[in-house]
Amino acid sequence: MSINLLKYLHDFYTYFRITLTAPPKIYFAPFQGITTQVFRAVYARHFIGVDKLFTPYFSNFEPGCKLPPRKLTALKNQFENGVEVVPQVLSKNADEILWLAKNCEQMGFNELNWNLGCPYPQVASKKRGAGLLPYPVLLDEVLEKVFSEINIAFSVKCRLGYASADEQKAFVPVFNRYPISELTLHARIGKQLYSGQPDMEAFAEALTLIKQPLVYNGDIFSREDYNQFTSRFPSINLLMLGRGVLRNPFLPMLIKGIELPEDPKTQIRQFVDELYLAYREERDDNPSVLNAMKEYWAYLAESFDDPLRVFRKIRKAKKFTDYEEAVADIFDTFKWEESDSSSPQKH
């Protein structure tokens, strides 16, 4: 049998196995400064396919004190257009976690997520985020107290380790002792930040160790990426997507095989315009609106045929009129490329 025929049969089998498998649940990862309450609300009105929306992390609050208005606003809605919202906490203190959990429970949230994945040195150096992973004794102490008192689901987002993927051999057994509702694993170590490739060998090892429902996170930017991942890990049916959705808001639909609109680019334009206007209303036309939109466009620009030129136009905007003219020019001039040839678009 020829190599080409074998490849064809393999691709044919993979396509039908993936097509006939139940679509995965997809979670939208949190991004500090981008996936705000306003962003989540507007996104959920324009796109489908996401099963949970995660808030950027809460940190640096005093247990027993009232949450400041800004943080209360971030927790305004438990659902956005029917999609569940999950608050996230960044802390190494069980009392802080429990106090936020109690507030979330009172506001009607069903779950609190613990961020053990933030890789940035200013966080990790304080034994928070991924910086807590090398300390399994501390992890155990926090989890023991949290699970002795918490009344809502408690999930965890982490990495393979901070300095080495070998760290998982020490912290995963700690996780396995507790009823963590879901464990999201970004397949990099903390010191990588977002550089290099996900370590799929270390992820495969983690899959043999972890007892909780496992959510995969890391570098799925297209339906093809998803197909390659699920071909290797067919048992994983939970995904957390971050940068991929910021670049292409239709990505959850593409992965789930949901039919895209006839003109995806027009819907992207409507989404961007509504997001911009919503920020202007929320912030009373404060110039910080432009910074918020520039942060998002740093990702969205990647879905156009000339990302550098697209983002350069947005970055130069110093006034609202500059920004509006740049957006109009981008959608008139540049091709939006992320509909993906494997997507089930209408014709």
C-alpha cells in the first residue's frame, strides 16, 4: 500500500472520527485588561460556541472588607447571554479565597477558579500563580482549608510547573486528594511565559496522573490545530481557548462545526464597533477607551492579511476620530482571513 494512500486513509478516518464525536465544551480564558465585563457581554451577544466565560483574576483585597465598586462591576452578571461566568482568584491565602468564594456564592455564582497559571515574574516571585506550583506543602495547606469550608465548585487553572515540568509529579498528587471540579492545564511551564511550543509529552504524562476532569489549554488557533490535538488526545473533551478566540472570535464555532454567517467579516466589524461604543459609554468617553481597544486589536489584527499594517493603524490613533477612521480603513482595505477553509460556512 502506497504512503499517499495510507495518509489518505488516516486523514479520512481522523475526519470522520472527529466529526462523529460529540463537540467539546469550550471555555474562554481570562485576560487581564481585555476580557472585562463589558467585553464578555458584547462578545456573548455576537458569537456562540463558548460554554463558560472566565473573569480576569481578583487579587489584593482584604477579607472582611467590601469589594470596591470596580470589582463589583466586574462581577455584575453571573451569565452573559446565557453563558456561565466563572470568577477567578489569584491568591496564596485560603482566607482570601474563602472570603471571595462566599461573596461569589451570595451573588449567585456556581464556581470559583483558582489561578495557579499566571507565569509573570512579578506574580510568581511572590509564590502566587504558577510560582506556587513548586511548593506542594503550601498548596496542600490552602486546599485543605478551602475545601473544609467552601460551598461552591472550586476549579484550578495551572501549568505543567514553574521551572520544570517534573514539578507536576509533586503537585498533582496534592490535587488528587481534593474534589477539584475541573483542572485546566496549560501545556507550558511558567518560565516559558507564552514562548516556545507546548510540551505535549509532559501533558501526556500529566493525563496519566490527574484524576479530575482535565481541561486542555495551549496554542489552539484553528480547527486544524484542534483536529491534530484531538487526534492525539481523543479522551479530552474540554478546552480552554484564549489567544485563539481573541484573534478569531469565531474559533469556538469552527471547532464545534457550527455554521458561520454568510459574511463573517461584517459580523466582526459589528462586534468591534459595539465593543468600542460600550467602552465609551461605560467610561464616559475617557481616553482610556483607546488603550482598551488597542490591547484587543493587538490580537484581532492577527486575523487580517497584513497584521503589522493593521495594528499600526490602530496604534497611531490618539483621538476617537482617529480610531474610527482607522477601523473604517481596515475593514475597507484588508482581507479578514480567519474563516478557515475547513469551516462549514454557507455558500
